[in-house]
Amino acid sequence: MAFLENITIGQYVPADSVIHRLDPRTKIIITLSIMILAVATTSLSIYLLVSLFLLTLSFASGVPFFYFFRNLKSFVWLFLFTFVLHTFFTSGEVIGFLSFKFIRVTYEGVINGIIYSWRLAIFIFCAAFLSLTTQAVELTDAAFKFFSPLKKWKLPIEELSLITMISLRFVPLLLEEAFNLKKAQLSRGASFEGGLIKRVKKTLPLLIPLFVSSFRKADELALALDARGFRSGQERTCFQRLVFKKVDYLFLSFVVLIIVTSFLIKNV
């Protein structure tokens, strides 16, 4: 359960910063561009440039760094697993003093382990940045704007946008429900200490009440939507219109500059 306690993806931290005032479409374009750039390259120099850019954005958001790095702390095991997997199973030039009879550590494996672990960290950091600085309603409106041209093919864009918003809002609710169930079990004398396998076995009894609670919340949400007159297929309007401002174009130009600089670094 300590793994879930450190996850802040799905939570929103309100603040009066330039990042919070950006159009949600701008923040989605920034995060997607950074993630695509991280996939398209394996240059450590570009990864360093991207990481510095993400740290600058997080500093400008006014959200404490603690919220961003809590997510990375939760996935340390994934970073280590990725690093070890590439280190021992990538062919190449063997590092003599780190290799033994049945263990072969290569330079290429170490480099690949660093690259792919760093890439995962960038993905998680981008997801946390988007979640912590953008409300779920804003993300829904942005997704609706992005996919609105698909309405010509009679795709249910409004329903898909609503499902996206509900899914994002359910993440912190389910985490809170899991914490409450854990506290209830602890008050009854349950223990979640021990090795990894023991902790997994002791956590399994929490899954059934968590599923029951999630289904109950979904049923209540469906009744609330029906009571408020929601009808599938009807046109929906937005309370706040999304308009790109000068500051949005400024940040988008920064992203373009990062991409151009990355291509220059790659070709040097």
C-alpha cells in the first residue's frame, strides 16, 4: 500500500501560476511532444535537455517538487528492474571487473539500462505534470476540442470525453478508498508488514471491498447523471471556451525549440 500512497497521478494541486493558466491543449501538446521525443531518441544529451525543461516547467507551476518526485519514488522498483534487465541481457563489450562466470555485464547494457530507465521516468514525470496542473474538466474539454473533427464520422466524441473525465476523477477516489480500507483493517489488528510475497497476500483481501465500493460509486454516478438530465448523443456546450493566448504560443515555441535543438544534437 505504500506504493499507492506515493502516487499523485490523477490529483490536481490548485495554484496561481502561469502553467495553471495555460490552455489545457497546450499542456497536452507539450507532454505528448516530450514523450514522443523521448521515444524517438536514445541520446543521453537530449534526455538531459528534456529533463531540464520538465524541471523548469514544474518549478514555474508553483507545485512543490515533492508531489512530482513521489511518483518516481513509487516506481523505483520498475527503474531498477529495467536497468538490471538491460545490463545483464544486452550483448556487447564485456566489463571485466563487473563480470563473473555466469554474469556478463556489458557497456552497451549499462547505457541501455540508463536510457530506458530514464525514459520511463520522463513518462511518469510528464503524466504527473499534466495531472497536477490541469483539472479533469479542462482535460475533458481539451480532448473534446482535439477530437471534434471526428464527429463527421458520427463517433461519440462527447461520450468518450465524459468517460475520460470520469476515469481521471476516479483515480484519486479509489486511492482514498484503498487508504480507508487499509486503516479499517489495521484497526482490526491486521498487519501488512513482511516480505514482498507476504505483503501481496495480505493486500489481496482489500481488493474485494475495493471493487464493491467502486461499483457502488459507479452506480451512484449513473443515477446522478440521469437525475441531471444527461442524454447520450445530445450536443454539449462548455462552460469555459478554450482559446490560445500569447503565453500558449510562447510555450509551444519553447517545445519547437527543444525539438529543433534535439535534432541538431543528434546530427552533430
